[in-house]
Amino acid sequence: MGSMKGHSSASLMTGFTLIELLIVFTLLVSLSAILAPMLLPSPVRTLQAAASEIATTLRETRRQAQAAQTRKRFVIDTRSGKFGIQGTGAQRALPDEMKAALTTGKSLITGESEGGIDFFPDGSSTGGRVYLEIDERSLKVDVEWLTGRIRVQENTL
């Protein structure tokens, strides 16, 4: 009589168990639930990013006025959503679905939908406010006239 050579049935099984597959699937679902809101665009993040860009451009305008010891103007066209530092040629644009409004001195209104905020060599400014709105959410970017300080705040009515 001969002996049977071979492997036991337990050692021939390969692959993943149902429990292992369920654990991996659960981890993937959990990660996607956590990461999806961060990766998808939202009106709040769009609004905050636009307000941050406006504030950064205002701060750069102030910095340039102080560095060059001359008056510099932040300009914005609320209809087209384009803004930048006057005379530099570099213009940024707000998202198409965003509404913008500017409050500034009458002498700084340069067109039906255009105007600006001036910064002086000592860091002060003419003051003003840029309002941004998207999907009934709004923020305002304030520029203090005396100090030239720039702040982003929620727009409360």
C-alpha cells in the first residue's frame, strides 16, 4: 500500500476571507466619507478663498506703497470680478458665480462698476470695504482708513 502524498485542504486555500474584505471595504467607505467634503468645492470654501485673495492683494498694495514711498491703488471691477494693483497689469478674477460690491470714497470711483482703495507711503489708506457673496453667504474685506489694517469678516446685516 502506498501513502498519499499531498497537501491538506486547509493549506490549498488562498485569497481573502469575507471578514478581511468587509474590514477593507469599511475602511474605504470611512475614508471616502471623511475626505470627500474636503475635496469637493463648496460655496463657503470658494468664498473664503476669494476673500483671502482680495485681502492678500490689498496687503501687497499697501506693502508696495510703503516700499516705493508712493501712493498705490487697489482696483476692482465688480461687474467682471477682476481686481489687482493699478499699473501692474496683473489682474486676478473672482469666480463667475460670485457677486462683488465696493464701498469707497467718491473720488475713487472710476466707472459704473469700477473703483479702488488707495494706500499711502506711511501705510494708511483711504479706507473701504469689498463685499463678496455666493449662494446667499457673504464676507466683507475691510480696510481701515487710518491704519490701513485689512480684515476679513462675516457680513452681518
